Amino acid sequence: MNGELTTRRLLAMIAAAAVLGIGVLLMWQPVYLPEFDSYGLQIRCGSGFLTDMSHPELVDGGAGPLRDRCESALLQRRAWAVPMMVVGAGVLIALALRGTRVVSPRSQQ
């Protein structure tokens, strides 16, 4: 029973895969500032995976406060989404690699 795929282990693997998937989805979602540009659009900073400072408000402002807030928002997103992905992947890998024990007929007697 040590290495068998039990219901509890299967449910733990599903939960770990869900945590990993949610972390990836959250990293994929765009990060916006609460401020709007002159056209009424929210200022986009990129996503958790890629930084995008090509918005005109960020380019024109140089290294101003909007750019700093963008970098801070991206850092906050990564600060909790990356550990979420690492924990989900770690638990999933640990459960998937857990070896199965072969029981010989002689040892059952």
C-alpha cells in the first residue's frame, strides 16, 4: 500500500496540479496600474512572465513614479504567484515520483 495510487494520493495530485495551474494562469494575466492614460485606457505593465514598458505614459515618463509603480506591481504579482507554482510543481513531482513497491508472493506469507 506504500506506493499504490490511492484515492488520497490521487486527490493530492489533482490539488497540486490545480495549484500549479492557478499559479501559471495568474502569471499569464496582464498587470495593470489603477491609473489611466490620456485616452482613458488603463496603463498595462505586462504580465508575470514578461515586462512591457512600451505604454506611451511609461516611455514618456522615463524612470518616473508610474514606471516604478509598474515594476512594483509586477514584483508583487511574481512574489506570490511564483512560490505558488513552485509548491504545486514540487508536490506534484514528489507524488508522481513516489515509487511503487513490488511485493513478491513469498513476502506475503
